[in-house]
Amino acid sequence: MTAKAQQVQPAALDARAVAGWVLAAAAVRLLAYVWAGPHLPCSYDGCSYLALAQALAQGGGWVTEKGFLWPPGYTLFLAPLVPDAGSAAPLARLLQSLLGATLVWPVALLARRAAAGGPAETGGRTRTAQHVACGVVALDPTLVAYSHLLWPETLFLLLLAPAGLLLLGAAGRPGRLLAAGAVLGAAGLVKAIGLWLAVPLALAAAPRGRRLAAAGWVLLGALLVVSPWTARNAAVYGRFLLIDATAGTNLFLGNNDGPPVTWDWGAPERSRTQAERERCAEGDFIQRDRCEQARALRWMAAHPGRVLTRTVTKWADLINPTSFLVRQVRAARYTGGTMEEVSPVAAGLATAAAALPWMALALLAVLGLAHGPPGPVRRLTLALVLALLAVHALTFGMSRFRLPAVPFLAAHAGVAVAAARAGAWLPPGPRPRVVVAVVLLALLGLWGLRLGPLLDLRPLALP
């Protein structure tokens, strides 16, 4: 790719079409909200976030949940919307559903940038890339389901995708880099991984020769947002605690004598949990978390071979064709009955609704990354994917943890479809085709490890 091709400006955004996709996304999410019911019972971490928000709303202040201090962002979002104990938070679910639809807009901008200078550039081809990316985000059943569940993923994605756009448009300018860092810091207060992504994303998006400076400005912006919470923790607990106290537990959940955990439907045992895990018991929650971090690191140092071989298990769990939508249906959360009453037809439809869109998105994104120009959008997406793979190779894998990559992968899936419409089914040149073949074979192999258990439609009680 020549320097001239890399400098091609993106074609104009089809604003009217994107607005139509935003409305379609809102309509789908509102229908799902009405169908699921505003009084849908909470489940798992959703119940924990609800309890934390209600305690804060009722003047109980910040409390720990199950012995952990979680990031404060999602609790702050929920607290004004769940003032009454026992509430199922219908207003929070409704607002989250509407907000979730707005993710379409930054994804359209990402697709526009991803197509610039590549085979999808100019006119109808760029519009095709935008339409595909918008359609993925608007209609994906998993994203729709998260929009009415009390989980932080919807809010996190609404911060991460714009942060990516800010990084791509910063061009080394400190003010814009600080703004991108501030948004990533806010994302880190919702899910701590947002802060840990700041440096790799900044390095990937910045021009060569400015990367270290860009990473410094982005990290500064992120820390400026996070620091008031860190100062609060120091004042309350008398020690340094950047955001939360969960890192040690997450490390230990994936690195001990038992198998790494997952709560997804579709693992070989259908669910691997921490039920039999012996936790550190001495001291307060910060000491316990640091104790578990030390235990996990000692185990990893003593079993380097098992750490490496477990990576396959963790990555298979991370990209498992399932999603939490499958678990919600299989656990009868939507119907209020028992798991034994869930029909194989309903279980099969939920599995297809989760698995097929995700697998198609991943396959198309690989092709789109190979088709696109070697510019900052591709570097940013690859940095995000590699960072997620590295983090969850060290901790444990679950379909929920891959969601941060979905908006960026959707942009590249749009590039692949636009290229295919132009007759370019495969990327040019033998080397990109070999890389694509290797990555696709790896995806198929990891999916193959999980498809059998996922397609087992027999009921099984989850913890």
C-alpha cells in the first residue's frame, strides 16, 4: 500500500442511513424490553450491581459485594434509577435499551474509517461497509439482550467505541489524546479493563514516531479521571487501590489446581464454577485479593507448562459460539419457569441466535482486516483483540469478555462485505491469504471444542 493510498480521506458519512439504523436498533431493543418484561428478575452479577446501587441510593454508601470492591461507574449509573429495595429496575432497563441503540453511530464512523483507502473506499462501497457494521450492532441478538440486563457491558461499549474514534482522530494532538484518555478512564470506572487498554490502544492508533508521547498523554487523561476514586479509596481504606479489588481473584480463578472457570453454557462441563475453590480468608477484602493474586502467581511460576496449555481452554471459552443470551433462555430467566420446562426448540433457537451472528461476524472481520489498508484502524483493532487474548490467557475466558471487540470487528466485517460486492472475495497477495487461512483454521478449531456441548440441549441446573 502506497503512502498516497494510506492518506485517502474517508468518504462522507451516510448520516440519514445511520440515523435510520439507530432508530431500528432502538425499536428492536424496545421490543425486546417489552417482551422480556420491565420486571425481569436479575441474575448473577446483575443482582450484585442492583444491590450495590440500592445501597448507595438509600444512603448506605459504597459497600463491597461478595467480598469484592467493584468499579463504581455502573453502580453510579444505576443508583438514581433503583431507589427502592426489591425493585427490578424497569427504568434502568428502559434507559439502557435506548442508550444501547446509540452505539450504532460510533460504529458507523469506525466502518467509514476502516474502509478509507481500501477496496471498500468511495461511493456505494463505503456505504455498504457502513450499512453492514450498523446492521450488526443494531440487530445482534446478544447486544440486544445485554441492553435490558443489569450488566455494565452496554455502558462500557458506549465509552470504548467513542474512545477509539478519539484516538484515531487525535493525530498526535495532546488535547485530543487527553480527551481520549479521559473517556478510557471513565470506561475503566465501569470495567477496570478500560484503563488497562489505554496504553496499547494509544500506541496502536498513533503515528510512528509519536507513539510513546501519545501513550503518555492518553494515560495521563485516564488517570486524571480515575484519580478521585483512587484518592477516595486511600482515604477510606488507608492504602493504595487504583479502581477495584478483583484482579487477584480473577487470576486465581484461571490459575489453580482446578480447571479455569467459566459461567457460559457450552463449556465441556456446560459450566465450570468456583464453588470448590478455597479462597484466602485472612484480612480485609484488599488483603484477600492480594493474597489470591500472590497464590495465582506462585501457581503459574510452578506450572509454566500448564499455564501455556490452559491458554487453549481459555481462548476457546472466550470465543465460544455461545453468549449469555443462551444462558438466560436455558435457565428460564425470561419465562420464570424451571430449566426442565425449557423446550429443546427454545434452547436450539437461542443457541442459533447467539452462535450464528457471532461466528459470521468473526469470520467476516478476519477477511475485512486482511482487505483493509495497514492504517491506524486496523492497528487499533488488532491491538484490542491481542490485548483481550493476553488478558484472558492470564485470567479466564467467557463470551462476555469478548464484547469490547465487537464494535471494532463489525467495522471490518463491513469492509469484507463491501470488498466481496466489488468482486474481491479474498485479500490480494499470497501472504495475506496464508495469514487469513491460518486464523480461520484456528477459529474453527477453537469453535469445534465448544460446539458439541453447546448443542447438547438437555437441561442442567446452573449455580
